[in-house]
Amino acid sequence: MNKTQSKINTDLKFVYSDNSLSIVFPNNELLMGILGEFNKNLKELENLTNTNLYFRGNSIITKDDAKKIQIIKNAIQFLCDQYVINGSIEKKDIISSVSKFMINENNNLDKKIEYIIKTPKKSVIPRSEKQKKYVSALRTSDIIISTGPAGTGKTFLSVAVALTMLLDKKIERIILSRPAVEAGERLGFLPGDMREKVDPYLRPLYDSLYDLLDFEKIQKKIEIGDIEIAPLAFMRGRTLKNSFAILDEAQNATDTQIKMFLTRIGENSKIVINGDPSQIDLPNKSLSGLNRSKKLLQHLNEISVVDFDHTDVVRHPLVSKIVKAYSDNNNND
């Protein structure tokens, strides 16, 4: 949070009248930040909540039933906190502001500070209670195993915490790994050198890095070895010291591979295992070692296990509904 942003007064005033709510802003800068260019943020909030919102003077006004009014109140308070922290509001922030967990959450900025991950390009805020638990585990546990559907922040949050630890010199290296292809990691048929062969499979990890630090700086850290991105097969025989190692898409790793990766841990290191058990691409789904590793290791004090579900999805609201629909169908089969 920069000095200019920290001086912004966010003390909103909420005035209720019949079935309406007027949210009075203490200054125009905050109001304009919430409205967005050509009121695009307000329009997006209207679409997501199926409400009518308009502003008059220094107020945003809505008329609806009590439940929707409460959603709008919580959403705008959340967006104000987001604006103060990052100086901007993105579409994903608006989506998060109206998610189920935001309706019930006490939007107190002071209570969120301990969970904020401050990276050079943005401050990352956990969007649900399980994401807060996950961030806390990433900071305190030696090994973290997280499972859950796409869009719950497993990869992004772990990369963000790893990057802050690297920049703060708490570790010397970040290692990002994925099973390169199905079970066998067969790379020979692909054109190009080894990096060109594996890059398509590791692209989501690059995307997370570029979202948190400038492209040139990431490239420099990759060149000097501060950040290493490698397929899982390349991790055998190594001992990772002063490192933060993340295995992504671990549902496509076998039991033996996950054991191999976990036992690479060395002095002052962390290992994170992320995966979605519903997205196994192995020819034989029973070969996946993700769920077994969780069951075998969750009783150890040094290991944290976090299970996300569709309520933790922070992408478009439809993603959560899609995930739930497929999950319900699978449970009924």
C-alpha cells in the first residue's frame, strides 16, 4: 500500500430508507475508483447481482430486497478495501466481491492485512476462509497438500507466497514442476529443445509469475537460476535446500512420483503439492497418487492439508456452478 492510497478515507456511510440503500462516499477519488471508467465497474456489479445501481452526487444507490441490499453493501465495502490496497479494481475483484463467502464475511480491512501477499505488481488478497487457511499454511508449514477444482487459487497463491519469500531472501530458489504429459512424460515426439518441449505444459506456472512480477525480471531470475521450471521427471536424485518447490497438477503424478518429489525436501525448504482429483488425465486413474498422499500424511504436524471446493472458486460465478454440477453428477453416478 503506497502513501497516497493509505491516506484515502474509506469510512462509508450507509443510509437505509424503505427498500433502498444509499452508500455515501467520503471523497470523490474513492467513488470514481469504485465506479470505474464510464461506470464499467458499477455496470458489472449490476449484472452479477441482477440489481439496479446508480449514483447521485457522492452516493451509490440501490433499491431491492434486504438480501440483495446486503450483498451490494458488502461488495462495495470489499471493493473499497481492494482499491485502497492496489489502487485499482479488476473484473475478478468485482466477481469475488459478490461470491457467497463475501456475503457472510465481515469486511474489515485490518483483519485481512495478515493474509495479504504483497508482490511488486499487485497485492494478492485471499478470497475465502479456506484460501486464508491455505496462505497461512504456505507460510508456516514445511509441506502443504491442497486439492480442489480449477479456479480456487491453489497455484496462484502458492506462487505468490514463493515469490515474496524469494524477494525477501528467505529462500534462494523457487522450483516449479508439473507432470509433463499424462503418466509417462513422453517428450521425444515434440519438436524443439527440452525447454521448448516442456514449456506448453508449464505455461500456467509462467502465467502466474508474469502476473506478479515484470516479464523482464522473471526472465532474468530464470536465467540465473533463482526460478527453475522443470518437468517432474527431472526432480529425481536431487535434494532441495533453501528452496520453495511447487508440484502443480499433481493428480497426474503417480504415487511413486509424488513420494519422490516429497522426499526431495532439504534444509530451510518448503514443498507444495497441488491438484484436482476430478481432472486425472492418466490412462489408469487409479494410478494417481494425490489422494493417497493426502491420506497417508495428513496426520503429521509438519504437513498441512487444504481441501477446496466449488464455493472457493474465484473465477466467473458460472465456473463455480459448473464445478458443482459436475461434482453432483459424479456423486450420483
